[in-house]
Amino acid sequence: MEISKCCLLLLVASSLYYIVCSTTVSHDGRALVIDGQRRVIFSGSIHYPRSTPEMWPDLIRKSKEGGLDAIETYVFWNGHEPRRREYNFEGNYDLIRFLKEVQNAGLYAILRIGPYVCAEWNYGGLPVWLYKIPGMQTRTDNQPWKDEMQNFTTLIVDKVKEERLLATQGGPIILLQIENEYGNGDIERQYGEAGPRYINWCANMAESLVSDVPWIMCQQSDAPQPMINTCNGFSGCDGFTPNNGNSPKIWTENWTGWFKNWGSPDPHRPVEEVAFQVARFFQSNGTVQNYYMYHGGTNFGRTSGGPYIVTSYDYDAPLDEYGNIRQPKWGHLKELHASVKLMEKALTYGEVVEDHLGNGLTITKFSGDGIVPGCFLSNQNSTVDATISFQGTKYFLPAWSVSILPDCEKEVYNTAKVKTQTSIMVKKKDNAGDQSKDLRWSWKPERLHNSAKGFGSSFTVNKLLEQKTTTVDASDYLWYTTNVEVSKKESFTLSVSTTGHILYAFVNGRLVGSEYATGGSYNFIFERKVTFKPGKNQISLLSATVGLRNYGAFYDNTPVGIVGGPVKLIGKNNTILDLSESNWSYKIGLDGEVRKLQLDEKRWHSGVIPTNRPFTWYKTTFQAPLGSEPVVVDLLGLGKGEAWVNGNSLGRFWPNFTANPYGCNQCDYRGNFQPNKCQTACGEASQRWYHVPRSFLKRGEPNTLTLFEEAGGNPNQVNFQTVTVGTACTSASEGDVLSLSCQGGRTISSVDFATFGEPDGTCGAYGSGGCVSDEAVAILKDACLGRDSCSIQISDKIGTSCAKLASPRKLVVQVTCS
């Protein structure tokens, strides 16, 4: 269907005229149709609350330079409506500003309203206050839920419309999403007959709000028309078929890596595998593909979900947690995007002919009248390389790879042949001002006495309550306190059954023990020997959460805390005193939270600080590191808690929770990917470094770092560092251009290695092998030293001493950035 573009002339308050050009968006069974033209769309996820507004323009610019057409984001309900009918669209929750930054960069936007988002975000993005509404049951055919969901969805749509951000208003938004992954696995089935009714209601509600921009439902095979159902996953989306012939094939979440848990190694997904799946998707008639994530960012504050999702949401994405370009992932995918775009017309208008050669080999040709043909050659065999003959030419296909021939003659790209540089990131100690000296700490104890004795409680009931609905997620912490009277000094075993995630037990104001959930199970039984004095004794149990569950059918009903218990005292001869229905008093949060000690500048203790002391606040001042490179704080030596810089929360820290020592094996990108396939950092701190955005810092004046240490640790090792490219490696064959670059204002300071052939080792640790060329080193030094980037053409005139090597020779280079 041919649709035209129209431009509206608007009058603004200043009496000046400006032109807003609306974009028409529709679709057919082949592609999105934008202004009458079928389009191939590469998109990438950037979640605005996981970075700062000051970072957004740079992140979006790098995304565009990486070949993206669109930026995708969820909308985070519990961030925008933390209390019912109280809204927050400020700071890193300024959704409108974020969308305008996308528009200013000339990119499209895909807005996934949900409002359930999963996203490893606390409680899946739902506000906990929903459970204060009588009769509430979320994500089903339940009127209280539908009323609240519609209210928030309408709020977001109205805000977007008011700012004219829909494509049809001249804005960037070309797709909207309602609900999220409801049809994944057996989630919808578990809601029974109410599930399909709810999905139909969602579709009708969404369409009533916006009818001129398409809506999608991801992982929803029964999505009603006109919703477009879409695919998520590491793989398999090449074989995905929409449920309607008029819906294009869309991959909403191609997971570029994976999230990380406390106690787990770092997951990685090789770029060769990502590129292979993307190429297979377009080879199989896909036309819209989104990387989840393109930039992962940081779970600031208490926003991480899980439970036990770490503060970093790096996700092994093309842009790392701090916004640096991750090479070779960013560059290899950029080249993929450019290669596919060369055949956009063929992919969206051409006829498709497939030739299956056996053993996983497939040739796919897109062609038609007046269209330059485009071809894919794929080898889906995960172990065997192949050479195939096509139209009189032989093509070498490594195992698990796809070659792209935009004219069906010349191979311009192969997913397994990585030609972009590899960057090894390093963390460098800060040298700002007098920061070579140790940080000078002051401290305050968390005032536990009153809370541990039950003073200051908010209310008392004769049962053990569920934690999140009691706190309404105002804090990670909830005190449960009761009294027990005994006639004489007596010993018992205190037994507490809890759904976690962490428990601290106090008897008569003294900490008698603690325990945290391990092994992926968040309920456990805490037991400790305790001794009671004659008369009244106080038992205070401090329950702490580490992110609320964010996924699964009825996930929101998952209990946390000591709900129901039982809490028992086990005496001599196994006599049991069940305290579960005693009078329990409750207090939400810690004293330091209420007093906002992260903002308090007065009456801190100086001198020698206590270390390895639970429930202690520490404070120090520091100068902002020089330069513009991303800043991190190294918290190795600490236990568990939360960190703030100038009152801005960096998130939870837990560096003494070490990762599983097993599972870090040599990585082979070939074959379908799973999160535990390519892991590093086994046996190391789950997270040692924490992002300090530059916008949190003040230049030329003292900055304040505040730590709340819950478990006990030593802050004397804490230091600030910057993150940058330390080493860069690349290779190029004769006839190709060899390119190298640093980041963050660093320049190439030395050429460490230059050899023709295949050297032993990997980037950063090359050994012998190949033919070392002093001539190539000299040329590289002349072209690269003192520059932030350089390029040279590799010809047969370079490295004549290595001319005996078979042509085309490949030059491998390593340089240092400083």
C-alpha cells in the first residue's frame, strides 16, 4: 500500500513557524512500511533509568554510529509511580527527554510500555502498592488490575502524544508494545481461561489509545489482531512465524549476553554467535531485529530484581556498563548492519529461493525485477567447515557461520571472520589532586538498640507478616520483634523459617547470628543456640531482601520475609515453643535510612575506624578523577550494603560474595548458546567495581562517598579508578585496511607486536609464531603513535622480509593506549 508523508505547519508561542513532518507507519507480512517503503530495521535496547541523562546523547550517538536505526526501551512503572497517583518523570526517569534525545539523533524509537517489563528489574516493574488495593490480582482478567494498568498506560500514551512523539505526529516512535512475555512457556496457561480474556482486553485497550502506530506483543502466539506477535531468545527466531500473514517477522529481544547473579561468574556471548543468529534471521525473511541489550547500564539504588541480580547490568552488550564501545562486538555488528542494508530492497521486495545442500548448508537468494539480488550462504553445522560452489565461484564457510553477498557475487561479510579490533579494557588508579594518599574515613554506628529492643515499632499483630506488602518496598529491611518470658536462665535453639533473603537475629539487643540464601533457593531455616536471662527477653529478627522476583506466572505472589514462619524455640528434650502467633511488632527500615545518613555531614566519628563491624556507616571525601573517562569505585574488602556518591545511590554492593569457582571453560562460539557456555571470573568477587557516573561528581571540590556496611567489612582498600582501552589488537589481510583506535582521549603510545601469519596466544598475550616484521612495526609507529586512531592499507610492499608466506598474507598487530 502506497502511503504518503505529510508535513504540518505549526504556529508556536513566539509567532515563528516550524514544520513537523509526520511519518506514516504500517506493515504487511514482509516488513514495517514507513512512508510507503518497506524497511529493514536494526534496533538496540537502552533502558533510560540504567544510565543518566548526561550519558544518553553519547550512548545514542554510539548506537547510531554502530548502524542502528532505532532505540528500544521499556517503561518502568514502579519508577514513574512509586506511590499511587504520585508520579516521577525527573532525572533518569525523564522518559520524554530520553525519547527526544533519540529523535534529535535522527533515530526511531520502539516504546515497550508493558507495563510489566521483567527486565531483571525489581518486581518486574510493578509497584508493590498495587497489593494495597482490595481484590487485586495482577496480569489477569481482574478489574482492579485492569483499572490500574489502563490508568498508567493511558498516562504514558498521553504524555507521548502531548509531546508529539508518535511517528504520525512527527516523532520517533514507530512501534508500541502492550504486556510482555505473557505467552512465554506456560505462563498464560497457568492463568486459565482468564489469560486469553486478559490478552484480548489488553489489545482492545491499547488500540483504543493509539490506532495509527502498530502495537506488538512479544512471545504471544495468540496475540489478537491487529497486534503483531514477536519473538525473543538467543536463537530460534529464524524459524519463527507470526500468527497472521499480515504481520512481519520481528525479533524483539536478541540477547547479546546475559544478566548476572550474586555468586555467579560473568556471562559472555561471543560476537560470532550473535552475528550468526542475526544473519540467519534476515536470511529467513526477518526484517526487524532488536538487540537486548545494546547498552545494559547499572541497577542504581534498589532497582535490581531477581532475587540476587547484581548491581551491574552490563549484559556483555556492544556498549559496556559505562558507555564504552566493546570491541570486537560493536564493530563486527556494525559491519553486519552495513552488509545487510546493502540488500534492503532485495530483502523486503524480492522473491525468495532457498537451496538446501545438506549437512546444514543453505543458499538463499532474494531477487526480482529491477532489484539488485542479494544472497546468504549459511553453514549451520557447528563442527565442520565447508567450501561450496555458487554461480561458478567457491566460497569458504567456517562452521556456524553465514556469508553475505549483497550482489550474489562478492562476499562482503562472514559472521565468523572478525576483522574489527579487539579492545582490552583496563582500570587505572586515579591521580586527581592528592588522591595518591589513602582516603580518610569517618564512621557512625547504625543505631540498632531501639530497633532490636522493639522500640519505635509501627504496629503489632499476632502473626508473622509477608515482607514486601508490609514495607510496600520502602526498604530492603523489616524488623520482626517479640518477647519471651522464662523463669530462669535457660538455653534454646532459635529456629526461624524464612523466605529470605537474609536474616539477622538479635536476642536482648545482641546479634547472635546471620545467614543468607544460597544455591538459588531463597527459603532456608536459620538455627542458633541462644541463652535467655530470667524474666522478659526480646527476640528481634531483621529480614533483608536483595531484589524482588521479576518473572514467571504469579511471580508477584512469591512471599519474602518470615511470613508465617514458623519461628520456634527448641528446648531440652526437643520441647518446642512455637512463637509464630505471638505478638510481633514491626518496624520498617533502618534508623540510618530514616535519618538519610548518606546526606548527613555532621557528628561523624574520626580517627581509627572500626572494621569488620556489621551495621556500620562509613564516609570519606575525594576529588573527581581527572579527564572524561568513566569512573568506578573499587569496593573490594567490603561485605554487603549500599553506596552513595554525593547522595546518589550507586546500588547495592556485595563484593565478598564470590562467584562459583567452576564453569569457566574455554569458549567455543559454535552451536546454540546458553548463559553458562562462556563464563569468566570464576571464584572472584561477584562484583568488585561500581559505576560512578560523571554527572554524580563535582569538579574542583570535595565529593562524598558514603557506605552502609551491613555485614562487616574493611573500607581501607576502597579506591577510585577510571575505565579505558589499555590494549588494542587487530588484523588485516593484503588489500584490506588495518584500523586501530583508543577511547576517552587516550592515544596510541606504543606498537607492541606486528607479525604476518598466525601468532600463538591471544590479544594481550601473544607469543611466538608468524613472521615478525620490523618494517611493519616502523610503518605502524609512523602512522599511529600519538594519535587516538589510525588506518593503513596492507599491501604486498609491506613486510617484504615475510614475502615467502602464502598470499594473501595477514598482519596481526597489538598496540598500547595511554
